Amino acid sequence: MELTLEERNELRRLMNQYLNMEAVVELAEELGVDPENLAGSTKTSKVRELIGHAERHMMMEALITALVRQYPKVAWPRKTAVSQPDVDDQPVVTKPTDGCDITAVSAHLNALKALDTPQQFGLAHHLLATPTMGNSQSRQNIIALLPPQIRNSLPPGATGTFEIINLITTCLNYAGGLSTLINLVYLVEQGSEPMKAFCQFALTLKNTSQ
């Protein structure tokens, strides 16, 4: 996600208006950024540096997702691309395409409450097929960017497919958790073939009773 100059200025203005220094530090840590590495000693400078870091490292969508989750009533730039819709009993199924419409996939995943075992294994299989989640170190980097309540709730010890299944089920316990995970993976994968295959599969998922 790239912001226009006007959107970037508005984002900086709103963050300075609604966040205090402690909130800026916590936001940076949630995104895996050491606040000490953000130049400047004032809130204004930290906000400016955090936005710049997010742009340089393709983390802008993760930044705005975190802001929307923490301050849902604020009109953040591009909020409609990451905000969470009202949850219905079943998500609206969008016809898969050859590409990866991450906005449609996010909206679909946000509407999911529970997945049966075959769907969980299918989702895990497609996630593991992406280089980002198939590699243990990069997988841990993605997990480190998840909201603290999610990453701190992950059961230890599992590896491979079962680690991914634990990640999926934990994300499902939090509103917007699964789409947050997928958006982070997408930021790295972009238009990779495994990511396209994941998006097509994700749009076929349906709520189930467990």
C-alpha cells in the first residue's frame, strides 16, 4: 500500500493528534520496530520516522491496520482497505481470479468465525507453499509482527503444518486476526504464484461449526 503525499501528511497529523508518546512506542514495538532506532526525541519526530520506516519496508498496510484496530473511530487514510466489516454468518464469496485481490481476501477472511479440519489443513498447506511462511526464520519474523495478544497466545512446540494450524486457529479467536496475518504475508509475497494460489483457495472457505 502506497500513500499519496496528502494521505501521508494526513496520517502524520492524525497520529500526532490521537497518539501520545507511549502509544507511538507501543505501536512501533507491535510492528517489530525498535523505538530507539527512530530518530528524534519528540513524539512528532518519532511519528515521522515510523511512517518513513513503514514506507521503506512495505509495512504501511500493517501500520494502518494496527491504527484502525486501536482507534476504529478515526478516519485514517485508506481505512476502507483494511477496516473490518460487520461479521455475517457466512462471508460473501468472491469469484477467485488469476491474481490476488488482497482487499477481497481480507474482507472474506474477516467474516470467518470457524473452519473445519480439512479447511484448516488446506489453508496451512497453501501458506506453507509461500516462501515467506515455508521458511522457519521468515515465518517467525511475520509472527513477531502480529498483535501481542495473538503472538503471546500461540502454543509452543509445534513445527511445520501443525505450527501453521495453531497460528490459524489462534488468529480466528481474534477479530481481524486472520486477515492481519495474511496481509503481512502479502506485503512480502506480493504477486508470487504461491500467494495467488493462496488467495484463490482462501476465497473458497466457509464458516463451519466446530
